[in-house]
Amino acid sequence: MIAAPYAWPDGVRGAFAMTVDVDGPTPHLWKSRDGRPRPAELEQRGYGPRRGIWRVLDVLADAGVTGSFYVPGAYAQQNPAVVREIAARGHEIGLHGWMHEPPVDLDRATFLDVTRRALDTLHDLGGGRVTGYRSPSWDMTDAAFDVLLELGLAYDSSMMGDDRPYRLAGITEVPVSWALDDAPFYRYVGGPDPGHPPHRPREVVQRWADEVDAAARYGTLAVLTVHDWLSGRPAAAAALADLLAHVRESGVWIATVAEIASWHDAQGAVA
Amino acid sequence: MIAAPYAWPDGVRGAFAMTVDVDGPTPHLWKSRDGRPRPAELEQRGYGPRRGIWRVLDVLADAGVTGSFYVPGAYAQQNPAVVREIAARGHEIGLHGWMHEPPVDLDRATFLDVTRRALDTLHDLGGGRVTGYRSPSWDMTDAAFDVLLELGLAYDSSMMGDDRPYRLAGITEVPVSWALDDAPFYRYVGGPDPGHPPHRPREVVQRWADEVDAAARYGTLAVLTVHDWLSGRPAAAAALADLLAHVRESGVWIATVAEIASWHDAQGAVA
Amino acid sequence: MIAAPYAWPDGVRGAFAMTVDVDGPTPHLWKSRDGRPRPAELEQRGYGPRRGIWRVLDVLADAGVTGSFYVPGAYAQQNPAVVREIAARGHEIGLHGWMHEPPVDLDRATFLDVTRRALDTLHDLGGGRVTGYRSPSWDMTDAAFDVLLELGLAYDSSMMGDDRPYRLAGITEVPVSWALDDAPFYRYVGGPDPGHPPHRPREVVQRWADEVDAAARYGTLAVLTVHDWLSGRPAAAAALADLLAHVRESGVWIATVAEIASWHDAQGAVA
Amino acid sequence: MIAAPYAWPDGVRGAFAMTVDVDGPTPHLWKSRDGRPRPAELEQRGYGPRRGIWRVLDVLADAGVTGSFYVPGAYAQQNPAVVREIAARGHEIGLHGWMHEPPVDLDRATFLDVTRRALDTLHDLGGGRVTGYRSPSWDMTDAAFDVLLELGLAYDSSMMGDDRPYRLAGITEVPVSWALDDAPFYRYVGGPDPGHPPHRPREVVQRWADEVDAAARYGTLAVLTVHDWLSGRPAAAAALADLLAHVRESGVWIATVAEIASWHDAQGAVA
């Protein structure tokens, strides 16, 4: 049980996945579904589909990094060009709810229904083979895990129980980490519950670089998550470009979450 | 839809606007309108008209920067010398409510009434041709946009849906950004809901410099917003002076919000 | 009304006052007066009289700085040796409530009563001539100002309306500033409402040094406030020592609040 | 009463204790005992027994540092290999509740019962002679102190009333400090009450190094506390390794809390 390095592909110590939660305004639409959305927050988040996602795509292209993009079904439906462009550039597309619903807000039948609709929508828009799920709230329920299995998905990437892929509730889990999420650092939306003052991107990516270096040191996996409406903004995008240059130099394995999940499953098969 | 540089005037990549929300005590007077204002917060904010706005004006003069100042009507009425001095120095003056009322707190008729009164007051005090609106709460309503159009205003500068001027609800929007607002970083007022510990101005302006550099890199617009009672304090003012020196060296177009809105409208006309 | 340097004594530009709010456990005792105090918070704050105040006194002695110490009456009564030592070292002693009561919690008669008792207690313990008041909550009421005048006090030092001494409610005000208070940066007490993670003292004093430098640049006054139970801890005390060395080198006038108030009053007399 | 250096063993000025609160999921299980635990938080905290505690043990082994590990009874029962490994490596094992219950949540009889059960469990699992208690909430009650005495424990290490061992409620207190706890800096759990954005470990340990340096300067004691599920993560563990290297170079006395308590008691005996 002593911490041992994970068996990554030949010649690498540690792995890195670049993931994007392509939320746009959907989280605020869900939260205000029984009330009135704040126009300011809709616009701030609407920056995602209008501008941010395109800049993130450019940053990844410049760095030569292929990532995993989790897109809510409603967002995909309203912004089909985004889904097509993500797919055209060879990135993975995964599930992220219909309207960014936390699993805990839905009963099993509704969760199944919205997940199926999202799956169909991503498929119809050319999203390729969708095999993974990222919970909108980075939380899960037993019913949600059960539905993922019923739908034949290959992995979930929402929990934090390990620093390498692991098995949870019958499915392969590719774990995330709050320290590698841009939202705690950048999200500030004003209004009655504004959030913490937004951190300086140049400092945030230095911290993320530490996490990547530690993954290389301990043989673990660092899954970075950014959001279209946050890291797509100019200063954050410029900092992200710097980080990806660092990641490439660090020698870790850069792969999509689907690739990492497959690797884990294959390891398990031979173990 | 891929992120493309915006067409700025000849020879520049990126733009910068220096804006000042000249609030003084008005936000606290509005929030405590049904209760009792805290004398300490009134004094802390009263630093704005007493001292802060004059120091900000000096910092801008030393840097040779012309800015846009959004002044609530009640503040203007109580501090006419401030309005006259802003105008005498050639800065733009814009609307910022009567008593810093968030649009969502007012029905259409009241919003129209207070906006008209503020317009008349600024005009009577020599504020020049007022063509722009900055929402006190950096939020809007349909009714508020409608009133801006009815009053023939040229632009709004309160929303965050893009990183360059854009069209929203029938009017030209010159977008702001929380990361370029001094309030999340400096506002700490004590009492039951004090806010976050005030950040170090020297570090805050380094972060703002990153945003200006990113505007130059990506061809976008950086709209900085400071407050009389926050950035007018000595250490913050000294840091602001350093930032403005950096902005001048960065080669971006430095313009008032009205000038940027006009440029956008002219581009649209020829496009 | 343009920001002009204040007329400080010959040869100096800017002034600095070292003040100490000697609270110990009194704020928590007041807040929990109708309930049950948390033993952990009493102990954490009890560090002040047990250890912190003595270390702060040593830091000031090493730096050759004379300060102003505001001591709640109940604290003085329970820790007479503290009051005697502060006085013996030549520091100013001022009022800070009886049990650290915010003025807004008391009616005029009660405020008068507790202030009188505190005045008598400080006097009886050898606190010297007490001429100043520092509000425990850094807030005031009309009644509280009125009582200060009735008791013949020379100044208040609790408000933030200026960056130099000024006149407020009939008394000389020597203003404080949240950015120069150690509590927003260091106070973290655990329990249900813990506060913000404590800042690194070495960085906090760099920020305070900026404030002192800005006072020298703009000819203003920087009033630093530390607390016995916060800045008396080892790393904070070491950082405070570094700051005071910087202050001495900066060439500002270092004086007690009483001296600054007297200077202001004398200037007013000849103006 | 003037701050004087504490009498540490020959040749050292200042002391350092490395402590680990081995919580895993127990705090969340206790808090949600009447509701439903969040699976995400259980997984995030479950990182502790699955991975974090083993990495912390390795970091300490590499640094040659012997520490004090406070293990809730339920955690020990569910993870006996952890307890055995801690003991096998020569570290001290101490009490930390049964299910991480704050003492204030329990009446005397229940506190006695859970503490006894935890004591028996740690003993049965080979935890060695358990002589110390660390409150799960870093708070105490009179009843809790009373029970510690009844059970014949040698020390408590939960309060903050001094910067060296002291006597409190009839027992030797080896004080902790919020500034030397990783939780305020690293704990971010998402959900409705997420916490503060997680700090950068490299900066946190620089701050802790300041605290150790200040302990050496003033002759005091620095008790560091880390958590299995927080400092066991890769970047935090790497930073902790750097800190321990600094501690070793600083020349302070590195000892377990039990050793420090014994030293204090022996000093008292001869004083």
C-alpha cells in the first residue's frame, strides 16, 4: 500500500490531461431555473461560446496538445459550430449533463433521460465516439454511476479519490483535483455571492506547473480543467500557453482522458 | 468565429480605457436606505470626494491619460467642484445612476426618472455631452437597456460578454471585466460583512499589466475601472501611476470609452 | 481641494504612528456575552496578555519606536502589569472600551458609563494622561462622539475619512486604515466562522512598507495598528521588526497619535 | 513576564514538532451523520488512507523526522495497516476522537466513552503507549479536559494560548497554531460551502519556514500540523519535503509532541 509509481507507457514518469469544461452560461441557467437569471452573469459566461472557447482551441493548437472537452447538451445544441470545431481538431468530446445539472438534483430516471439526450445530441453534431462523463458539480450519486454503466460509458472523470486512474462504483475513474481547476481561482461573478477575488493567471499557472512537476516526481496523473468563459480570457489564455509549454518540456505523457482510461483498463487486463 | 484581432486604429494592436466609478458614499447610502448607514463606512467612502478623486485626477494628469468618469447624480450634486474639475481636465463624464441604484432594484419608470435627473444634473454642472452609461451594479435589465435607447445614449459599459466592443440589446457595449476592477481587490469595509483582506496594490497592478499585455497580444480591449475611495488612497495611487506608465509603453490605443464606442460604431458603418 | 501635502514638522514629508489595540480575549467575551465563549478562541486571544504584548513591547524597544496602546478597561483591570509596563516604557495609553464594546451596541448612558470606568481604571493603574479614544469596532455613533467631547478627550482614532488628521463631529480625528491593520490579514480563529487563511507576515509587512513609502511620497499619515494576540506571535513579530527598521529609514515623522493630534490642533490654531 | 526564551535541551534555541491529523473521511462522516454525506467529499478525503498517508510517511522517512500522528478510532479500525505502519516507523500515535467528534458536540459521558474506545482500538492495533490527545475541532470543553485527566493522559495538543508548552486545566498543553496548519491553506471541498481557493504549497511552506525561523529566533516552539488527505497530495508532499530539509538545517530541536510534553514536565519538576 506504500505509494508506488503508477505504470505509465514506456519511458514516461507521470501523465497530464488537458480538459475543458465547456460550460458557457448553462450553470447559471440551471441555478436560476426557478427564478430569474442575472443578465450580467449570463453575459460574463456567454463570453465562453462567443470568444473563450475559440481562444482555448487556439492555445491548444499552438501547443500541439490534444484535450478532452466536456460539453453540456444544451450548449452543444445552441453552439453546434463549437462541437464541430472541437471534433475537427481531433479532441475528445465527453458528457457534461444537459443543462449542467448536478447529479444530486436529479432522480435516476431524469438523470438517465438528460444523459441520453446529451449523448444523442453530441453524436448528431459529429462529436465522435463519446465514452466519458464529467459531472457538472464534480459530485456523483449511486444512481448516476449506475446510469453511466447502463449506457456503456468507459469512464467517469469527476472524483478525487486518487492521483492516478482507479476503479470506483464499477467504472474507471480518472480523477480530477480542485488545485488543477481554474474555477476556484478565476470565478468571480459579482452579485450577492460574488466569489473570491480573481487570482493572477501568471501565478495560478506557476502553481499548476508545480503540480505537473510533482506528477513527474511521484509518477502520478495531473488532470487540468479549464473553462471556456474563464481561461479563454486574454491574460488567462496567455498564461495557459506558458503552462502547456512547461508541460511539454516536463516529459510527462500528455493524453486525453479517454486514452488514459483505456491505458488503465488495459493495465488491469494484464495485471 | 475563430478569435481574430479586432480592427483598431492604424498601427495599434489592442486598446485600453481608464475608467473611474466615482462612487464615494452613494453605494452605502443606497444599501442602507431603509436602515441606518454605518458612520465608519460613510467616512471610509467619503474619502473619495474628500481626497481620493483629486489624487486620481493627479495621477492621470501626470501620466497624460484621458479617462472616463462615471458619476452618480447625487454625488455630482453634492460635489459640483469634482464634476467641474473632471470636465476641465478634458475627461469624459458618464452616467452612474442617481444614488448608485442597481437597475434591478428599479422599475422602468423609476429608472427613467433617476437617469434623466442624473443626466440633467451632470449637464447643468458642466459635464459636457454625456453619451455613456455604466451600471452601478455592473448588471442590467431589459428595461434599463430600453431606457438608454430612449434617452439616445451612445453606449453602455457594464457587461462582460466580449473582450472588444460589441452590440447588445440594441446599443454599443464597451465591456468591463472583474479582473480589471479595483473593488474585488481593495474593498474591505469592516462591519458584519467586511469583504476579503485588501490586496497589495503593487501586486494588483502587476496583474493588471498582464491584462494590458494580453490585450496587446490578442488585439483585445482592456477597460480598467478604479474607484475614488479605493485607488485614490496613497499606496494604490502610487501603484496606479506605475501601471499607467506601463500602459503607455505597451503601445496600445489609450482612449475614452466614448471614443472606443464611436470607433466601434464607425467600423460597423463601413463593414 | 486638489491633494496637497499636509504641513508636517520641519524636514519631514509624511508621518507614521505605531498603534496597538491591546484586545486579548475581550472581543470574544463581548460577542459571546449572551452565550458561551469558545475556550479555543479565549486561549488563542489569551496569547495576547500572556505573551504577545510583551513581545510587541520588545520589538518597539529594539526599534526605538514610541507607540500608542489602546487598552480595554477590563483587560487593564485583569492585567495591571501590562498597563504599568506600557506606561513605564513611555508609550501613550488610550481608551478602547471596557469589554471591547462596539459603540453601536450601547446607548449613550451606557457608553458614557463604560468609557468613564475605563478612564478611571487606566488612570488608577498609572496609565498617565489619557487623551485619546480608539473605537473597538472602528465605528462610531453620534452619541459616542458626543461623550468623547463631554469627557474632554483630545482625539478619536477610529475612522477613515482622510489620510491626515482632520476634524469630525467636533473632535480631532487621526484616521486609521484597513490596509494598515493586522487583523484582516492575520485573524483566523477556527470555529463556524473562521476568517480568511492567515497571510504570510513577511508579505504583509512589505505591503505596509509600501503604505509608509506612499505616505512619504504624498505627504500623508500612515497609522499602523497591530494586536497583541496577532502581531505578538513569533513570525509576525519578526516581520514587524523588519517593518519598523524600514520606517525609520524612510524619514517620516514617527510620533504617537496624541502627538499627531496635538500637532494638528496647533496647526489649526495658527491657520 | 517579559518574553524570555524557553529552556530547551542543551544547545538548541527553539523546537519543532511534526504532527499529522490522520482524518481521512471521518470529519465529513461526523458532520453529515444526520443527513447524507457527499460522495465527492468522501472520495476527496478518502485520498488520505488510500494514498496520502503513505506519501506523508515516505516524506518523513526521507527527511529522517519522527512525528506525532493523531488517528480517529474509526479510521484506525477501518485502516489497521496505517496504524501498524505508523507505529512500525517509530512515530508517536495519539488520540483524535472516534469519528472526529468536536468535544463540544458530546456530553461528558459520551466523550469519555468514545475516547476510551479510541484508546483501546489504538492499543489493540499496536499503536504503542498513547499519552496524548489532539482535539478534532482544535477546541476543548471543561468536561473534555477532565476526561483526559481521568484517563491519565500526559498532554493535550489543541489550544493556542502560548508559543511553548504550558499548563492548562491541570494538564500539559503543547500548543498548536492556525498558521502552522495545512487545512486553512489547502482545504477546498466544493459543494455549497467550498472553502478558500487552495494556496500554492511552495508558498505555504515558505511561510512555515518563516515560523520555524522565528521559533529559532525567539526560542519558541513551532508545531506543524498536516492532514493525510491534504499534504499527502503530490505537490504538497514535495513542498513538505523541502520544508523538512529547511527545518533540519535550522538547528531547532525536532521532537515528538510526547517528548516535548515530557521535557516540559521534567523542567517543571526541577524548577
